[in-house]
Amino acid sequence: AVAAVQVQGAPRVVWLWGRAGTGKTHLLQAACAACGERGAAAAYFDLACADSAAMLEGCDTLDLVCLDGLEAVAGESAWNEAMFRLHTLLLEGSGRLLVASTAPPASLEFTLADLRSRLLAAAVYQLRELDESGQCAALRLRAAVRGLDLSEDAALYLVHRLPRDLPTLLGVLDRLDVASLAAQRRLTIPFLKQVLSELRA
């Protein structure tokens, strides 16, 4: 999936799907950021909170357009027409389209059959939740980026005592960072236990 969202030699249309917290939004936004670093033009839209399909007008001139939360507008005619036009014009030019949804592609009920068939022809990648070791590795990596030392045992302690979705785990790590700085304490298991107890209070 990471290779697919990269511009060089990648598919022109890519569809990422998976449950919340599997990294779809992260990949779309990273693709936009990478595009900008190369001096190319990109746009990211969260369709779950988008106002109007008119916001897609003119986007066909961009190098990359990312549409997140496709399931939010799949059943709306105005959005179907706007996305069909965008898809057509991007592929007539040199642009790319990345879309993401929480539901499997074949399960979305579009109002425009032509849009559905074109999007289903995209390169499709399912993203899955990290397993326990992957979650520990992600926590330790995020901690290291913040300049924190989170041991494997401490990461495992957090994974075993918090909801198993990555956004929650990383959100708690953010709060631990603040607490660690305020208390001038390392992220030892006793300190984690103390802070988690205070967070639940």
C-alpha cells in the first residue's frame, strides 16, 4: 500500500480500505505531503465533513487528489457526478486519485454505475490493524521521535491495559509525554501505572 501511493511507477487510481485506525488517513496525508515536497500540487479531502461536492471543482488540474471517507458520500448523486468528472479529467491528464473507505469497495452503493465500475477498477489495498508486536513497535517508534525512552516491557504494559486501537494508544502516549516532562520522570512501568490511574480517575 505504501508503494502504491507513491507517484513514481504507481497505479493512477488507488483505493485503500480498512477499519478506523488502520492508517488510511495517514497514508493519504503522507502522499499529499510528499507531493508537495516535490513541488507538485495535491489536495486532501475528508468527505465525512465536506460541505459540498462543488469543492472538487478545479481539482482535475492537480497532480494528486485524495478523497478520504468515501462511504460518507457514496449514496449522494451530486458527489457521484463530481467524483466521476474528477476521475475522468484526472486520467485524461497526468493526475492521480487516491480514495479511502472503512467499508469494502464492492459493498458501497454508488448512485452512478459508471463511477462504481471505474473506481472498482482501481488498485485496491486492504489495511489491517497492527498485531500486539506491531503496536508495541509503533509506540516505541513514536516515543523515540519525541525523545522518549519507552522500553519493550513498558510498551507491552500499555498495549495490555488500553483499548487495542492505535489512535487511542498514541493519544495516551501523547499524554504520557506531557506527564513525563512535568514530573521529570522516565516512562517506567510504575510511572505508567500512576499516570494511567490518574487518567481513569
